[in-house]
Amino acid sequence: MGVKKQSIIGQNRALCVSSEYLISFFHFRSMQGRITAQAFSFDQQFKPYQKDEFLMAFFNDQSVNSSLKLLSASGQWTTLGSKVTKIEATVVPCTQISMSFFDRLYSEGIVRETGTIVKCYDDCYDDIPISDELRKVLLLEDSDHYDLFTQLDREEFLFCLFKHFCIGGTLCQFEDVVDPYLETTKAFYKDLVSVQKNPETKEICIISTVFRVSAYPSNLLRSLLQMSVELLSIKT
């Protein structure tokens, strides 16, 4: 059964991307002008079992198709601008509700109590320079501390954001302390994910679903896209 046609309204929502602090952060990570966030509202309830139909309708909606930003291979921003004929979507686990998820970096000696990242002998992974224990944990499977995060941990949306900001762009200037990475991750996570309190248990739970989506237009393969879709609430 297909989804009913929904009305989608585009919103050029700056989110935390435009904050003064993060503009500086992205500049020194070689990410300035190469990262963006947009929000679109729709007028029906999202049903997880219809995700493929929903995403196909989403990308082919006129508002989305004409305004969703994509970064081309040449580094220029463009829009989708053509009909999407194929969608590949996988759910990204999104269950973490606290930055205490990263406390193990302190307890296991990756980061000192002061927030200073412990240095190591220089190494390299896929042309990414590694000079501290944090990048070893994130990238090197033979690292002594790689199992600090399980495979399920590494699939979490919170971990994916953190890793992305830690690695940065081609000319990234790495931090000596972990705080900027944690603060940036927290800011993005709070903007991209919604939570609600269970009225009975009083526990906080996440009500967003995150997808990693590959959208294939009729003319060529576009870049990998990521977006979060509200399950139970719609932002306006």
C-alpha cells in the first residue's frame, strides 16, 4: 500500500550551523561551506513500515526536489533538480539520550581529566593523519582501545556525528582537547533529534528516526544523504 500524497513545505532552517562558535569550528576543520542542515514539514503521520514509499515521495516532492542542497564532486552546492527513481535507506540507531555515552574516553585514558587528548606516535589511515589516541579509537581496528565502543555503539547516530566532527575535512586542524568535539556533537544532536518524556515512567525517550539514504536520480547517482524524520511529532 502506497502513502497518500503529502504536502511538504521547505524551510531553510539554519539550525546550529550558523552559530558563531560553530562557524569558527568548521573553518578550522576544513568543513566550512561543506556542511548544511535543512528542515521540511509534512502533513501526515510517518509510518516506519512505509519508509521506502515515504522517502520516494519525499525526494520527488517539488519543494524538496527544487531546494534540497547537495554538494557536487567539484565542491559546489547544487539542488537535486531531477526525478528520483531509486531509494536505498537504512535505519541509523538513535537511542542515546546523554553525552555520558563518551565518559569512557576519560575512564580508559584516551582523554585526561582536564579534557586533553592523549597523544600517540604518528600513524595514518586512508590518508587521515593520526597523532592521538582519540583518532586511533575512532579509526584503527587494531588499536588497544578500539573495543571501547562496540559495533552497535559505532552505529549510533550520536557516535557517527562525533566521529564526523573529529575527523573533519582534508585540511582539518585537530584539537588538543576533546571539549569542542563534544560540544559540537551535542549541539547538532539536540537540533536533529526530538525527545519526549514517558508520562508513566518519566523516562526520556527519542521519538525520531534517522536514515542513511542513497537517492538515485534518473540521470546520475547523487551523493550520500542523511536526514532525520519525525516519528510522532511534526515540526512546523
